[in-house]
Amino acid sequence: MVRFVRKLTLTPSEMTEGDVGRLHDAGFSDRDVLAIVEVTAYYAYVNRVADGLGVSLEPGT
């Protein structure tokens, strides 16, 4: 799963059906794969919005 998320984050255009197949082979269901993709995409979106707006973390977080 970590390799899948890393690839989706760093090189999303290189994702293939084989990547999903490897998650299935590892025991992840279609619903699990959807959740993995949604969470990965959400964090990418939020980080880009924050970076685009120049948002910084509060001290101590």
C-alpha cells in the first residue's frame, strides 16, 4: 500500500491497472482501494491549497 500511495503521489500519470491488482493480491478490496486513493488525493489537494495560499503551521504543531 505504501508503494502504491508513493507512486500515486509522486508520479500519478504512471499508475496502471497492475498497481491496483497488486493491492488486490495483498488482500485489499475494491472499497479499500477506493479509500486509499481518496485519502491520498485529499491530502495532496489540501497540501497544494495550503502551499498555494502560503499557509504555514502554527508554532508547536
